[in-house]
Amino acid sequence: MNKQDLVAVVAETGELTRAKATEVVDAMFKAIEASLKESQEVRLVGFGTFSISTRKAGTGRNPRTGEEIKIEASTSVRFKPGKGLKDALNS
């Protein structure tokens, strides 16, 4: 499923126009992004939790040349599925 498929489902389920459903989906994504930027977890009970994770800087190797390279510290997003989502997938 891609974003347009999600918009179509929201539009149909919520009896909204596609334009309004696009606004709703975009607003949800922006709210999640804003919370994560402020280092806050986004916990959707029954669905899952979005959180940030930081990776330390380190060194690695270029697999072709064997040369050492510097890997900068970075921040990434983690998702932990909730009980409701797990149960839905395993039923």
C-alpha cells in the first residue's frame, strides 16, 4: 500500500473527498514528524509506537577497496507494533 492507496481508503471509509482525505493523511504524517523531531514518542494504543533512535559515530570499511571510512552519527525512527496490530496479523 502506498500513500495514494491509503488516501483512497480514508476517503472511502470516512466518506470524504479525496482532497480532504489527502489533507487528513498529510496532517497525521506532519504531526508524527513534529513529535519525533521534539524527541517525543508517538504512541497509538493498539497500533504501535514510533520513537527515535540515535546511532553513534564510528568507522567502517569500504567493501570494494577495504579502505576505512568515517560513519557519522545519525538519528533514525523505530516502530514497535502494539498488541492489537500483532493480534490482527496473527489471527
